[in-house]
Amino acid sequence: MMDESTDAAVIAASVDDPACFSELFDRHARVMFRYLVRRVGPEADDLLGEVFRVAFERRETYDSCRPDAAPWLYGIATRLVAKQRRSEARRIK
């Protein structure tokens, strides 16, 4: 049986009970926010919400063999930062 305290267990539980996903936010939001602030500054608030929105929408595809969701969340955050930078570069041109 899966350890109830892992991120993988929280994500799995959130498939049937979406409210469980808030536990993942509580565990990782502060670190994700600091990561985003270092990359985009004050726009980190908006991107933090996007990171967890994307994660929530994709939670059914999470690899439950990985107990820690931090690398997954960093990947989502990094892609969103890159997307934002491309969008800004197009606006500047």
C-alpha cells in the first residue's frame, strides 16, 4: 500500500477527491514561488497559480512511482517561464 504522506499518494487521492490537491499546494507553493520570483520577479504570483492549475489538470497522468512531486512541479514552472519569455519577446518585436 502507498504511503499516505507522499506527494504521489496526495495526487492519487485528488483524482477522486479534488480537495486533496490543496495538500500538494501547501507542501510546495512556497518553494515554487521563490523559484519563480528568481526567474520572473513580481509576475511570480500569476505563474504560481498557473503551475498548480496545470498540475491539477494533469494530475491523472502523474507517475505515481515518483513519491516527490517537486521535480514535476519544477518542470511545469520552467515550461511556463519559457512560454512567458517567448511571449514577451514577440511583444517587444
